[in-house]
Amino acid sequence: MESCKYHPITPSIFSCPHCNEEFCDSCVDHSVGGEAHCFFCGGHVGYHVTTDNVDPFWRRLEKAFKYPLNTNAMMMVIGLSVISAIVAALPIGGFFAFVANLFVAGLTVNYAFLCLTATSEGNMQAPLLADAIGGSLDVLWKLFLMMLFIGLGLYAMGTYVSPLLVIITMVILFIGLPAILMCFAHSNSVLDAVNPLNFVRLMLTVGVPYIVLVLFLFIMMTSVDVLNSIIGNEIPALSAILETSVANYYAVVAFHLMGYLLFQYQDKLGFSSGENEEVLQKAELADVTLAHVNVRLKEGDYSRANELLTQALETVRKDKRLWQRKFDILYRTNNKTELAAFADDYFQHLLESAQSEKLASDYKRVKQLAPGYLPEQPSIRLHIAHACRAAGDARSTVQLINGMHKQHASFDKLLDAYQLMHSALEDMPNMEKQAQQCAKLIEQLKKTAPKPRVNKLITEEPAVPTGEERLVEKLPTMNIDDTFETELAPIEFKP
């Protein structure tokens, strides 16, 4: 089993011929739809499938029954059933009825084989019904020729060899019929399909999953008969539509499962499915960036990882994963300068994206690397202070608010800030004096806070100092800034 370079226990599905490395789906660049590229050389990476890197057959069973539940397949499942019922009800007979029924049967059979072929090539979406029109009679004719060939062979075997051998061969053919159809879909040759060396080899190569497939097909076949007996024949046209729809639905599921076995075991069966459209879908910029960042981190290229995140955030501003990843990288790489410069934008993002629960913990992480850091915006400082207070961190609460009345005198929530600071000081030892000073400041803030203006018809208003001017004039001189830093007991910050 070839493993991904960066995920040793994950099978690889991409190979870079230039770098000579193997990658899993999460370690390649999916920025272009229908292609995958190497994050390092930028070259195209080849896609390959083995039994180790796709979901096993039994995990596909639930999805297989949902496979026909889309517009394309339902047009075949129900649409052709209705057309078949209409043809049967029309007053035509003879040659015209035969041609009409033959056309419907050809479309049904050809569409089922298209499902098988598309799935074997890695396309897990049902094909368009219009794609089944071309060559529908050709497939039907080859299947008829196949049945005729098998019938003549059994007749000759019973006539010239032994009837017992005919019975044994019929049992083998019954069990091997799905394998015969799978060989026919792959090779489009009747002789290759009925060649025992081919279909028996397929059965033995697939092994137990093939037996599971045969059992499922048998259950579906018998369930059709049970449903027919339940539906009854009281309304012939409606009964015919329901019965045919159920049969068509099971046919699509059955051929999809046969195709999936070919897809899963293609390496052991000796053919390539080409490129899987489902795996090669275009990814969003944020997803591509995070994948690239993960690869760069595993290579130890932290500066490039940080650069990629910075570029992505210029375009994808609301992706939470990008913000958190950049913050974590700056913190874990001990990038003090850039972390302090990035922190304001990061905390603003946390507030805008309703992630306030991260404010206190991430603020502590910033302070560990940059002890002198304070957010520039007073509103962010207040939000973080509330978060720290709720987390029981009184020291950080005081540090965030202390001095705000001097640095941001026009901040409209100064009163709220200092009331929060006062409650934190009361919980701290040896801070009675500072708590009293803070209480005096709160009283001054209450007196000087701007009052709501009453709507009155006044031609002129007396020239009085604004709330901000009065606040600056009347605030007491308080030596709070120095005493907090010197009198607070040291606090240990756990990494």
C-alpha cells in the first residue's frame, strides 16, 4: 500500500511525477475543478485508485439505494415506466408495438449499463437519460446475442456431453451473471464477456464482496415479485407503472453496485478508471489554503504558512478557520511582534462572529508572549475585560480598563468599564485603596455623564461645557496606573 507522504496510515490516491511523492486527497491543490496539483511544484498530480483508498463495497450500499434519487435517474425509473404503459394502452399492434417496446427496452438497458460504466470510472452521479438514446439498440442486440450464444452452448453441452454438466454450468452462470455483465460493460465484447477465463477471474479477484453483491441482487429480484403481488392488478395501467418503476429502480441500483466493484478493484483487475470527478471537484479558497498550510507546517515552513493565511484573509474575511489557524501559528511559533499586531483584528473577528467565549483565553495567550499588549479600541478592551471577569481573572480585567479614562476620554461606556473594574478590585487582595479611588471616579463619571436631551422648542441653548469637556476638567488626579502594576501579586500564566 502506497501511503501519503504526510499521513503515513492513509493510502495515497495522487502521485506527483516531478516531486516523486505520494499524496492523499487532503494534501493536494483542488483550486481548479477537474484537476489536482502539487502544492510544491505546481504540476499536475496523477490520480490512481486501489482497494485501500476507496470505501469498501458494503459501505457503499446505503448510498447505492440513494443513487437513483435524482432527476436524471428518476426520469428513467418513472418516465420510461409511464411511456411503456402508454405504449401498451395505445391501439396499435404488430410491428409498431414491437418497435415501440423495443425502443423502451433498449433505453432501459442502455441506461443501466451507462450507470455501470460511469460508476466504474469514478463518477458517482447518475448519467443523463439523453445519453442512453445513442446506441441503445446496439446494446440490446448484443445482450440478445449473448443470451443466444449461452443458450446454444447449453443445448450443445446437454446433447453431446452430459445433462448434469448443464445443470452445473447453469448454476455457475446464474452466480456469474453479474460478472458477465460487468465484463461486457468493460470490454463491450460478447465473446470476452462469456469467456469463463474472464468472468470467473473477476469473481475470484473480488471475492467476498462479489458474493454479497449476488445476494443483494437475489433479494432485489425476489422483492419485485413480492411487491407485484402486494400491488395487485385492480387498475392494470397503474399497476404496470408501479411494477415497472420498482424494477427500473432496482436495475439502476444493481448496475451502480456492479460498477462500484469494478471501480474499487480496478488495480487488481488491471484497468484504470481515469480521473474521479467526485474527488476532483473544485474546492473553496479557504479549504485549499488550509490544506496548503497543513502541508507547509509539516515541512516546517512556518513563514510560508503564515503568508498563505494572510493572503487568504484578504479575500475570505469571515472564515473562522483561517483566523484561528493564523492566530495559533503566530502563538505557537512565538512570533511576538506579529501576534501583537494581528491581535486587534483577531479579537474584532471573534466579536463579529459571535465567538466571545474565546476572548479571555486567547487574550491570555497574547499576554504571555507580549505582556504589554492592550487593544487599541476601547470597545474591544471592554469586551475582553467582561470575558476575563466572567472567567474569574480579576487582574486582567483591571489591566484592560486601567487608564482608559485618560486614553479614551470620549468613550461612551467609561462608566460601565470602571464599574466592572471596581467589582474586580473588590475581589483582589490589598486593593482597598485602589477600589476606593475607583469608586470616587465612578461617582464623577455619573455626575459628568451626558444626559439625554429633552425635545423642547428652544431657540438658543446656553453655552455650557460638553460632557466630555466637564469630564476632563473634573476627574480627580489618581495615581492608579502605577499602583496597580506594583501592588498586584504576581500571577502565573499556564501555557
